[in-house]
Amino acid sequence: MTTYLLQRLMSAALTVWITTLAICFLIHLVPGDPVQIMYAQSATTSPEQLEQIRHSLGLDRSIIHQYIIYMGKLLQGDMGVTIRGQQSVAELLLLRLPNTLLLTLSALTLAIVFGGVSGFIAAYKQGQWPDKVLMTGTVVGISVPPFWLGLIVLSLFSVELGWFPVAGQGLGSLVLPAVTLAACQAAVIGRIVRSTMIDVFAQDYLLTARAKGLSKPKVLLRHALRSGLIPIVSVLGMQFAYMMGGAIVIEYVFSWNGVGRLAIQAIFQRDYPLIQGFVLCFSMIVVLVSVAMDLLYAFLDPRIRQE
Amino acid sequence: MAETQSPVVLSVADLSVSFKQGASVKTVVKAMSFDVLAGETLAVVGESGSGKSVMSRALLGLLPAGSADVSGQAMLSKQGEQVELLSLSDQSLRKVRGNHIAMIFQEPMTALTPVLSIGEQLMEGILTHQPLSRSEAFELAVSMLQEARIPEARKRMAQYPHQLSGGMRQRVMIAMALACRPRILIADEPTTALDVTVQAQILKLINTLKTQYNTAVMLITHDMGVVAEAADRVLVMRRGDFVEAGSVQQVFSKPKQAYTQTLLASVPKLGSSAKQPIATIAENDAAVPLFDVADLCVQFDVREGLFNRVRSRVHAVEQVSLKLFPGETLALVGESGSGKSTLGRALLNLVPSSAGAIRFRGRDITGWSASMMRPLRKQIQMIFQDPFASLNPRKTVGALVEEPLKLFDICSDSERKQRVGELFERVGLSADDMTRYPHQFSGGQRQRICIARAIACEPRVIVADECLSALDVTVQAQVIELLQSLQQELGISLLFISHDLAVVEQISDRVAVMYMGRIVEMGDTARVINRPQHSYTQRLLEAVPVADPTKASLLNRPLNNSEIPSPVRSIFEEIPRHNMTNITSIGEHYVADDSAAVAPSDVTEDVA
């Protein structure tokens, strides 16, 4: 278990390090002069000022040198300042991050609960009407683009029916974006749970459990579900990563004041330091969550736990 | 024998089971009637599709509720009262399951829940049926594991199924099944997935506990050897029908029905059926061997620790030397994990060898790449164990057999169809079958198709890896006959990999016994089987069940409860040189020099 844990942490650290490399060199992938593009909208900036900005961003030095400076600052928690307004990127991200986490974690919880329950029922009633209904539902969930679904629920429940606020940061405003974000993931999780549980239901050990005279809930929950959780948990980490991507669009649609909305604004304004900070922040969250899922996986699987 | 004294515990009358398949109804058990007596072993025998497993599951209501239709009567007598099982509700039936009637299954590797500890799985059954506290249930579970001769029973309680071997898991299943002292134990092919030496241990264990607790055993099996060794009475089934029943002696000595006679005649019996030597290999030494293998080793790295470094290796094949001559059959025999399949694959360079040399027809082919091997593949073909998995389900069988002909450009396009037709007829199928798909054939027919595919490009060698193990005995006998006639006609050499000594005796000229990756004994088949010299060969032969109740003695012999040690060795460990000596002047009979080292050290029965 400790070996497994250390291996996971090492690969997580490696992933984060590769991300910092990518982020630092990302700016050079932009065709043309990044500084000119950044300031293209403000015609008043003089060539001397541009040179000064280039120097302050370190862009006039060698790539290696730039990376060393970038990492040196990063390790002290300094992610630079935004181009518009000269605010600290780190502070700005930290201010918005709780909102994003609130949204994604509540969406993940919804997706696990709805996807898990419907997948389990569909597997248990395989081939019968509940299975068919639920699986048709998942096809819809997977096919509908989240931004479109967002606009539809927004106009229906907020504008027409007025049940929820159109925008804002309260708990009432959380419902619609969380449900929209969860819908697609619930469908994916539902299908994964269904196929896993169908596999588990066919296993010999369930026959053993029934032949022992155990009650149905014991057979289904203790023997079937506990075994089925292992493969399901192993894909949840990746599903969360997809969900973080989806959150960017959803935050924008519902004007939810999270990191994703900030990122879209930063992209429109060519605010490179902010984009870099955002990419690093998002990838670290994804890495953290997948490490957590790996831990859960190891805890559930005695083959890893006992090592 | 015991028919008049012992009370009836289960009386089954007119039991029928049918399954709905769309609009049609398929009856798989037809009006079966029989009694199970206290303390006896009733063997239910039949080939695949006979309905024997379905019947046993129907008794406990374990068939899928929606599709199975069960009718008839099954009276269970418990504590003086009679209960009709088939009309019970699922809730009342649950009180019977595991309590009055317990079951164990074929596949011990998958029959235990992987995420629950052995202790939890044992205790939950006990707590369901008995008014005990958790600590009392724990102690009962420990004592049951001890009864099942599981060493260090207390320690096992906290272990998980993956930490135990197949034989140990089957012992856990038995301990679990007997924990509530059931009146009847239904054992559904309990030893089929186990090696013969382990099979002997498990059969003996079931028999001992049966006597101890006066439990009736319903032993469901396809193996007539197991029946002769372990049963008191026999019930023969075929395609859901009752064939005949009687005491073991009666059924084996005077079978009444033609089917029982065929079944008994098909069983290969050890020591009775020596193969006629093939004339062409009379002067072995003069011929150039097809395969000449010297000191071949195959090792697989085991990566461990934080940095995945190789600290130890699995020594799957260790210093193996052998020759395969044209036209002969060499059998590789051994238990699971002995390295016989790996050796077969290493010869074809399908797994990389780590040391030693492989010569094919005088040419050194050691370490050849896939592209270098490709022209040679025409001369060396393989047949696998599972005829269901080795045929692509999306291609017609004609296309599958035609494939090697196309690949090696053996005949022109126009001739090819005709050649495939000839091949089909050669293996006992019709040329009209060419347009059908694999799922439309039975297991035996599929294995014939695999054979047709293997002989299509007229190979010199066929490596047959357990190619008979998945087949019923009557089918097995036909396929053996086919292989032998093909061999005589085409002069193909056969490397026959098998765990079944009786089949090996029928089919092979020479035999090599493998143990932990090494060949421990090799020589003319009759000599090795009739006069085994190595302690492991002796142990293996002793454990083979004899399909003759008058000679059966497995249950009376003291048994070695030891398990095969692990072939994983540290990379720093020095591997001793493996030497073999020819102990005969006429022919060959090589015996490994380490016989004493492998000898069973603990010939004790009670480990507990």
C-alpha cells in the first residue's frame, strides 16, 4: 500500500511538473510577438513601454532562463500579475476557486448519486423496461451539448417559471448550473455502473452468496456493489477531469463567478499570465482528485491494500 | 448397500426444468425422480448439456426467476418434518439454503467474493442461520477451517481470497458449506478445475467430513474416475433425461443402458491403453529431430518496489532439453503452473526465451523475430484448449480454414475452395458446413475445425495445448482417434501438452513430466507410466482417479497435503544445474537427479 501510494504521488508530481513546462512555453506557441498581441487592443502603448513589459515578463531572455525564473516565482506562490489591472493572479484565482469547487463537487455528487442508482437499477433489471428507459435517458444525456442544455434550463426554469434566479452566487443559483453540469456526467457514470454491475451479477461468488442463504440486500450490497465499486472508482477521476472542462462553459452560461468564467474573460483579453495561472490551477485540481480516487481505489481493493 | 438402513433426506419426484427462449420453451431437465440417503454420496453423472447442474440449482431456487420454469416435488426431511422445496417462497427457501442444503461449485478461483475476507464470508453464513454471537461465530469459523485441514486457520480469517491457492479456496468453500451442519451437500464439479493431486485431497476431505457429520453428498461430475473413487450410488443423466441409477458396483460392472456403456468405454484408463509405436521412428537416433532444444530457460521479470525494479523472476521453464522426432508424439505433462504451456509457446518463439537454444530441423531459431519466424509458421501449427475462443466468431468456418492456405499461397484460388472442402471431410465434417459460423457448431465439432485449420498447410509439427480438456469424454475419444489417424496418414509430429495422464498414455510415444519448469522424467510412455522413477511422477500417477470401483483406493490412501512451491526466485539466487540420467540401456528413460529433493516431506494428513 505504501509503495502504491508513493508511486501515485510521484507520478502526480511528475504530471504537475510537465504542466509547468507546458505552461511556461505555451506563450511561445502564439504566432507573432506575444507582447504585441497582448497589447493590440490598446493603441496608446508606446514601443518603449512594450519593451519594458517584455522585460518584466522575462520574454527577452532565453527559454531556459525564463523557465527558471517562472519556477522560482511559482515556488514562492507568485503567479505574476494580470495585464489588465495589475492584480495578483494567485489572489484572483484563490478568490474565485471556492465557487468553482462548490459547483463541480456538487455536480459530481449529483452525477454519482443519479448515475450510480440508475446504472445499478438498469443492470439489476437488465433487458426489462426500467433498463430500457434509463439507458435511453443516458443517450440523451450524453448527446445534448451542455451549453445548449444550460440555455434551455435557464430560459425555462429562471426566465419562464421564475423558480431559480437567473444569475448570482447563492445556493438557489447553484441548482441549475450544478444540475446541467451533472446531467452529462450522470449519463456516462450510469452507463459505466450498468456494464460493471452486469459483469458482477454474472460472477460465481454471487451464486455462492445466495446459496449461503443470505438476504437479497446483503447479496446485492455487500457482495455485488462492493466488488463493483472498484472498477467504477477507477474511472471517476477521469470523469472529474472532463467535468472541470465542462465547468468553464457552464460558469459562463450561468454567470457563475468561478475560475472558469475568469478564464474565458482572460482569453478574450489575451491576459496571458492569468491564462497560465488558470491552466496550472485546473490541472493541479485534476491531479489532486485523481490521486484521491487512486487512494480510494486502493482502499477498496484488498489486492492493493494488503501489499 | 446402504439403501435399506439409511433414511431418505431428500426425495425428488418428477422434477422438470424448462427455460423460455423467446417464443420457444426448452426443457433441460425432464421428470427426474431420485432419493438422496443420509450419509451417502450420490454421484450425478452426465456430459455437458445433461442438465445435472441446472437440476441441482433448481432444488435451491437458484435459477433465474424470470426465465426458468420448475415443476415437480422435492421433499426435504429436516428434524422430523417434511418440507416441499419447490413450492417454498424465496424467504422460506433462504432458511434452507446454506442451512439444510449447502452447495460448493466448480471454480474455486471465482466462487469467493474478492473484496471480503475469508472470515467475513464464513461468519456471515453462520450468523444468518445460527443464534450465535460474533465471537462464537468467529470461533466456529476457525474450527471449520481447521476441520477443512487449512493450516494456520486463525491467520486465514483475516486473509482475502486472492491470497489463497485454488485448492485452499475450495477448502474454504467446504468449510463454509459445512459450517451449519447441512443434511445435504451439493458439490457441483468440485474438483474439475483442480490439479489431480489437489483433486485427491479435496475428494478425501469431502469424504471424511461426510462420514463425520453424516451429511449426504450429491456429487455432480462428468468424471467417471471421480465417481468410481468417491460415490456410493450413481445417477446417469443425458440431455435432461434419466438414463439409469444404481450402486457404483452395479453401474460400472453391469451397465444396463447403451449410453452408460459408451460413456464407460470412452473413459481413458491409465495403464490399459498403450499406443502402438509408429514404425517410421523405429531408429530415432538416425533421424534428424524436428525440434532439438538444449537447456532452454524462460523467465518472466517480477517488478517490485517504488521504482519497479526487477528483484525476482518467475522461472517458468528451467533448463529444459528435449528432442521431437518426425512422426512421433511427445507429451508434456504437468500440473497447472508447471511451465508446459510456456515451453510449447517458447518453442515457436511466441514467448522470448532467456537462455538455451532451440533448433528446428537443424537450424538455430533461438530468439528469431516474428518476421523471421513467419515462413516457418507454415510448418508448425497450434491447436488450443478452448475451441470456443480460438475461432473468430465473425468469420465463416470455411474462411477460417482457408486463411492459412491464402497466407502461405499454397494453392491457386480455384483449387482453394475444393481443398477446404476436402479438409472438412478429412476431419469428419461435411463440405457443406463451410458457409456456417462457429457458434453453430458443438465444442467437439469446433475442435475438428481447429484441427482442419492446423493441417491445412501440411505442417510438420502440431503443438496441441490441452486440446482435449474442454471436451466431453465421448467426444474426446473421437478426437483422439482423429488425431491418431491424421498422424499416421500425414506423418505429422505432435507436441501434446496435457494434464491428463490417461489421455497422454493413449496418444503419445514419449512423455516428459514437468514440475516447476523442469522436466523431471522423460522417456517411452509405457515405461514412464508403468515404472515411474521420480518421486513427483509417482505422486502424480497415484493421484489419478481410477474409473473402476473395484480398484478405487484414493480415499483410503494417506495423502500429501503439500502444495506446489512457487517458481519465483530472487535474481541473486543461484540456480542449481539440472541433470538427468538415462536409467535404461534400451530406449530412453531420463530421470532428474533431484528426486529425493522433491519427495513429499510431509506425508501427513492432518495439518491442523
